[in-house]
Amino acid sequence: MRYELKQNQGIPTPLLALMAIATGLSVANCYYNQPLLGSMARAFNVTDFSASIVATLTQIGYMAGLLFVIPLGDLLSRKKLILANYIISASALLSIAVSPNIYCMWIASFFAGASSVMPQFFIPLVSYNSSPVHKVRNVGIIQSCLLIGILGSRVVSGLLADTYGWRSVYFVASFFMLGCFAMIHRMLPSLPPLKQDTYLNLLKSLLRLFAKYPYLRVASLRASLAYASFFALWSCLAFRLKQAPFYASDNIIGILGLCGLAGASTVVFISGYIQKYGVRFFSVIGACLMLLTWTIALYGDNSYLWIIIAILLIDAGMQCVHLSNQASVVALDDSAINRINTVYMTVYFLGGSVGTFVAGLSWEHFSWTGVVCTGIFFIVASLLVNCSKQKVNPAGM
């Protein structure tokens, strides 16, 4: 059954549920590798830094998909674009599963990331079509499932890898993408393009939008710096847990992802308070939680208890920053909602890519202390952006 969608008229519950589930399964493709990096390094007989490039290239691929694929949502049928991405994603994940060496893994990881941008079609779609009273709530639901996908992917990949080997994770993920393809094909309406223009003009318009809205620049930068700090922890945590005193298996590393699921409840909780307290308030609160995380990570890195507390805090803090900023920027201009979200998410994932890369270098040369210093640097920079003079968000948040 296909549903009809109209601006501000509401979204049928089954379709909202489908997009929420598809969001979680799609974004998970970018995070399955995090608990597995140590095992991948051993399987291909490469350094930890070479293995960390898998995560970096996945993030860079996702950023490339945001920059070059998402703008097409204003030019072509979004349904066709979404379906095409699911096919490419399934193929890339299958290629990872059968990769004979780290170099093939790097290439396939880039395309897996580039083709996993479907949530960034769904979030503006939900915001555009939800009734005004439920707009922030519905975006919060999608964001909650996005977070569950990020954190749940680590649990699933750890469990599967410990039992069947890390390659099994990508066989299963490829199957999930084919399942999403079938359900989206059946239920999502055609979603015609929002405007008539050339692809080159759409890409140029991204720069114009970035220049036009000072608030977009501020929101993107502070969220990006926070995401760099967030990824500094998650991209190197597996390496730390493979060492003494933990010597943790992929299974244990993956299960720690469950601790971060508390962040999903944070999304649901704060979504109703963003308009009341403002984006800047939640950005500061989130950044402070993340700064506390790194203090704990520095002095409690020999204890599972403190590691778990750090995971809880950094995931909750990141969601405070991300949800508040994204929910506000997509309300800036309804006529350019896909492109504004593209600008925000491109800058956001640029931060994640930089954080992953710098943290990998820090781990290689300065071990865990270097990773902690990297995380502190990025989150302090995010806090400094909050301290700068800002124009009021036109959306009123």
C-alpha cells in the first residue's frame, strides 16, 4: 500500500514507522566497523591506524553522499534516488564481506558510506510533511531510531563477529538493505522533485545557502566539532579495549554499544523542550557532558564501570547538541529543506571524519592519552563557538 503525503498534513503512522526503521538500518552501515577494527587489523595483518582508515573512509563516503547525492532530492524523484541507494549500499556491503585485502575494504567502505545517506532524505521529508504540532516530535522519532541504528549496529556487529566472524556482519547488513528496498518500493509515494533546475546550480546553491544564513554556519560548526570529539572516542575505543586489563572480544566491545542506547531516550526527552529553552542551551549542556566524559576517560580507562559511564555521557551529550541544531536548521527555509540539511550534515560529518583521522593518528603516536587530548580539543572548540556572538535563529528555536 502506498500512502499520500502533503505539506504539514501529517504522516501516516505505518509510513513513519517504516522510515524510522529504515533510518536505523541504513545509518548502521557506517558504524558496524567500530567494534571490529581490531579484528580487521589482525585479519589483514595491518596496523591499527590502517584499520582506522576504514572508519575514516566510511565517514568521508557519507559526507560525499550528502554533498553530491542529497541535493538531487530537489531535482529528481526522491523515491527513485532512495531505492537506487539501497541497491548500491547492498552491493558495497557485500563487497566488504568478501574483501581480500585492506585496500579493497577501503574502497568498498567509501561506497558503503556514500550510499547510506537515506536518513537525510527521510528527516527533511518528515519535517516537511508532519503537522506543525508534531513536527519536532516526529523528527525526534527519526533521530531516535538513527541513534539506535548507530549504537545497535555496534552490538549486532560484535555479537555476529564473535560467533561467525566479522565478515558475517556485512552479509547480514546487505540483506537488511534489500529488505528496506522492498518495503520502501511498496509503501513510499513517488515524491516528485521540488524544483526544476540544473544539478550544477543546485550544488552552487549549497554555497549560497551557507553564505545566506549565519545561523546555519554557527549550528553546523558547533555540531561538527562536537561530532569530531564523539568519534574520537568511538573510533579508538576498540583499540583500547583490546589491551590490558580488558583484552575484550568483539562481542564485549559491541555490547558496550547498548550503554549508549540511553542517548536514544535523551532524544525523545529533549525534543519537546528545544523550542522552550533554545538550541544554544542544549548545545552548551551537551558539550559540557562530553567534556566530563573525557575527564572520566582519562582517569578511569582501566575500569569497565568508568568506561560505561563515559559512553552514557558522551552519547547523551552528542544527541543534545545534534538534535537541537538539526531540528532548528531544517526549519530555516521550507523551499530548500533538502539542501539546507545537506549543508548541515556535510559539515557535521566532515567533523566526524576529521575526528576519526586525528584520533587514529593520536592513538598511533600517543596511545590513549593522545585520544583523550584530541577529544577535549574538539569539544572545547565547540563550546567556544557557543560563546561567540550569534544571530537569532529565524525558526525561533
